[in-house]
Amino acid sequence: MNNEYKFQLQSGDYLNRWLYSGPYVTPFHSQATVFFEPVNLTEEYRQIEYPLRTQYLQQRNKNEYPEEDDFQNIYFPFENNRFDFSSFITTPHILETNAKTFIKVKKNQTLPFQLTTCGSIDIWVNKEHQVAFSPFTRNIPSTQNIHLSLQAGENEIVIKLEDMAERDVNYYFEFIYLGKEDIESYIPINEDPIAVEQAENFLDNLYFEKDIYKTDKLTLKAPAHLGERLEPHMHVQINKNKLINPIFTSERSFPEFYIELNEENNINLGDIAEYNLSGVNEFSFGLKISDDVYVYRTLTVSLLLEQPSPLNMEEDLETRKTEALSYFANLNQADINVGIARLMFYEYCDEQTEQALRSCFQEIEQKEDCADFRLAPLMAIYLKKRHLLAVPLQEEIKALALDFRYWIDEPGNDAMWYFSENHAFLFHVSQYFAGYAFTQDVFNVSKRLGEEQYVLGKSRLLHWFENFFEYGFAEWNSTTYLPIDLIGFYTLYEAAPDKEIQHLAKQALDKTFKIIAINIHGKTMVSTYGRVYEHDLKAMENSEVANISFMLWGEGYFNHSLRAPVWFCLSEYTPPAMQDIVHLNEKQAVLAEYTQGIKNIYSYVYKTKPYSLASTINLSPYEKGHQQHVMNISLGVENTTMWINHPGESAFSGKNRPSYWAGNGRCPFVRQHHNTLIMKYKLHEEDYNFVHVYLPIWDIDEMEITNNWLFV
């Protein structure tokens, strides 16, 4: 490598441009064992050390200098201050990444730095091991001040970053220079450093015109001047980095293409209908430096494929549900929910239906995280329509049920999450159904008879419902997790062998739909949420709640989010009439105040036809936050939402919780009375030193910023 890509480091700067190799992703198989932890009855993050992590740390070897690594990739941070490969992997894996950079100093000296990570970091300076920092606190960052001994001239800094992925993994490090004198850092490259800098600057100023596109052209905003040393075309890849695990990504085919660039600010990527992609998507844009060498940046955007609704809204609800079920049954998707819709609508299991049902079998068999979300409806449909299934298919479903792990008192080495209210519920539903279906069979993991699993599953369900009706949802109002709870409520209502359980499921459905009705505004459920993600906030039109509320009240968006909507359509359950709080006239206002969860989370909603204002009052003020969304504004008859929060990370669409736009790194003090809301933040020295407002300017008619005031 003959050229140097140089950077000046001042005190407080992040060292975040690196040569790197990896991430190397290796499956981890530990000894199956049991453990005991209570279910988390709050919305907060709860640190739980699975036995597999304990076993890994016990057998982990000392790291050696990565002599054989080639460090062929360059990490460009853009807005991120971290070296960051956070991701979501559904089974246990070991992650390793090696990174290299160089620092120049004029004399032998020792310089201070601050290091933050969740996993483990080893640092070599000129191949001498100087730092070992291994907090291994799952997804909780730890910080340590360190000193590196440098020699006069060039110094090679090599870092090995390591962690264990148990589904979501905050896999990163922060490296901050704390010295008083400016120093020079660089990475050696074979390419023209000016061309690389021009590519990085161009991509750093690239952004989508909107966060969600419906029927529009997909448009990028870009600097007018590309840079004279760059070729005028751009490589586009879609969803190539959705999972860093090659075991999964190699099985998927993602679109890619090239576009020509010109001296304009707008880059037209075509009509969104051409992509046939719904929901949140990652577009990676690459600028060519030389043969087969590109600089890439990934941007996130949501697409909503709006299509004419197949429903006749003049018909009664049961007719609309049948029309929707017919539509879902004829979607060409390898999806268990399409299979359930086909089986229920046609009362026949053809090859296409069987393939759709089988689409979740590998996930259940490998005990991937969220397998409980698939097994519960699979067992319910097995109980309802077993006679329609071919005998080999019945036997495969039976084998899946007998080999599954239903709780942590059964030995296992998986990374399934058991401890939030939605997961706990779906595990109990699955155990209850499976035990009832196969009462005289021995379950391979627990060694219990099916009738024992049935009794235990029922007992756990009764306990879950007892908590639920006393406290309500811990993950209050969550458009992410209410649909998961609805899967359980609906499947129990339709397939539970006990009238007592069916009755509880109906009560829970009534309670849930009242919460949805209270918070519907502008065709979506816009409120505060106990747990939320960026794509939910920015693209509620794609949510399952929006789909159900459209079919039920005509207020929503008919879409292809199917898990709870399919059960809504096939179920005989009808929600109570609540049109009076869904369809408001110009003179109405609805005020709702209610508490949920064991912490008595105080939800406050004030909505009129033109606007809705919602808040969570007195939620852990000034304490560290997680995924709690504590205030929200909704304007107009469409989904135009705004909110204020404190970022939990610097990456605009990162994978951490809380993220840049979802949740709060530090919770505020909140008070609300009708249409007036007051927030107060007290940020700590280690926090990001700003709060921000999410403002969808493409939906705003007029905006004015005057001094410290924002008017829209």
C-alpha cells in the first residue's frame, strides 16, 4: 500500500477510520442446560446472562496478534462515531473483527485514550500487546481510560473486537483520543487518496428525499458536484447487509444495479412498484475508485406498495374479513401466514399451501429467536385443521413440537428470548397447544409427557393472564408487540380446548382493541410506546395494526403485514363497537388517561380530528432509557407524525437500542394537559449533548424557525 489516507486527531476526536477484516461469524454450540430467571414485567432492558455465554467465557482462549489477516476493507464511519457492526442474529454466534490504523508522533510518548465496548477488545501497538479490556456485558457498554505507549514516527495500532451474538448484539467499540496535542492518524491504501476523500464526501451528503415512499418515484438528494477523480456512475445494492451472518445471506438473492450520475441534485431510482419491496429496506450506494474498488454507504428507507383495496367497505365486517382472507390466501409468498390463510379459505392443503406452512419449519427446528411467534399459530392451525393436512406433514409438525424447548427449565443452548411479556406469552401458548395435541407422547427436551406440558402450559397461561388483567401491557401501546400478543389471543380464542382460556382470550382482545381505538389517529396507531423501533415510527403505514384498523374501521392502510391480520380475518371474534372514539367530527375531542404495567406507566392522549398529542407522564425522568417512546404528535388525516427524543447512538439508522430516532438515551421529565405538553431533559456528561425533533418536512405545508422556536 503506497498511499496514506490522513486524518488529524484533536482532543475529544473519535478514531473511527480503520482497515479491517471480518466480521468473522462462527456458530457457537454449548452444552444444553437449564437456568432460572423471572420474566421481565417492565419495558426496561434487563441484563440476563445465558449459560451459553458463561460457557463461552470459561473456554475462551487468549487472543493472539492477527498475523495472517489481510485487512482488505476500509471502515468509513460517516455520521457514526463508532467502529460498529451491530446486528441481529437468531442463533448463538461468536463475532470477531480485526481492525488496523496508524498514528504518527514526533517523539516517544504515552498518550491517553478512552475505550468503550460491550464485548472484548485487545490492542497491539507495533505488534506488542498493550490493552486487554473484556467487560462482556451483553449489549451494555463499559468504558475504560487507557494509555498507549508510542514510538517516534509511525505506530501500527491493531484491535481485535470480539463478542457473542445472542440475537440482537451491540457489536462496536468507541475509541476517543484524550491527549492535549494534535496528532496525525492515517490508513495506508493502494488507491488515490483524493478520489477516496471525494467519494466519502459525496456519499456523506447523500440522503433520501423522504423516509417513506408510497406511490412516488424513489429519489435521492445528492451534491451537484461528484468530484473530478470519480467515475460518473453508482453501484446500488439492496438489503445486502440485513444480516451479517453468511449462513443466512447466502440463501437470499438481493437486487443490484448501476445508475449514471450527472451534475444534478436529484438521483431518480425509478418507481417503487418496480422493486416489489415492502417495509424497511437498506440501500447501499457505491462509488468506483478503481477496478473492483468501491466506497459504500448504506441508507435506510421504507417502501409502502399501495394497491387498490380488495375490500368493499360498504359490506359488513364479516364480508370484508372474507374478502381480505381471500386476498391474503392468493399472495405469492413463502410465508406461514399465507399458508394459514390458504388453508382456512380453501379448506384444502395443496402443494402451494404446504410450502407456505413449511416456510417456518427450519426456524422452529433450529430454535431461532422468534420461533415461538411461528410455532404458536402453527400448532393452533394443526388443532383446527389437522384433517386437511397430509400424514407426512402432520408427522413433521409433530416432530417440531416434540423437539422444541418451551421454557428455560428445559435444557437448551439456544438464544431465544423468553423474558419479555410477548415472548413469554407465545412460549406458553405453544406449550399449551403442543401438550394438548400430543398428550401421550414424550417431549424430547423436557422428557415430560404431553399431558404434563399441557397442564403446565395452561397454568403458565393463567398466571400470565392474571398479571395482564391486573397491570395491562408492560410494553404499552407498542405497535411492534401488540400484534404479537394478538397472535396469542386469537389462536387461543379459536383453538384453546378450555372454555376458561377462550374467555380470557376474548377479554384480552376486547382490552387490546380499546387501546388501539383510543390511539388511532391519521390512519395509524400514533401514541407513546413501551418499546419501539425506527421503522415502526417512520413507517406505521406498514404495520399490522394499520392493516387491521383499515379492515375494521376503514382507518388505516391495507398492506401485506399478515401475522395478526390473518387471524383477525379467520376468527369469529368481533371487537366491541368503538367508532365514536375512532371517527371524530370537527367538534369532538377525546381525552384518555390510563396506566399500564407493574410500574403504572401513565399514558395520556388528547386527540381531535386535526391532531393528536400523546405522552407518557413521569416515566423514569432523567434516568437512562431504552426503547420507550414518551411523546408523539400526529397531524391531519394522514400519518404525519413528529416527536422529540434524546438519541441513544449517533448512527442515523443504527441497530442499537435505544437508537438515533427510537427510544431515549436519557429519559425526560414530561407533563401534559390537553393540548399542551412540557418536556425537560437533564443530560449527563457522557450523553450525546443534544435532543432533536423528528420532522417529516415532505408532509409539512409551512415551517418557520425563529431563534429557539420552531413553528410548523
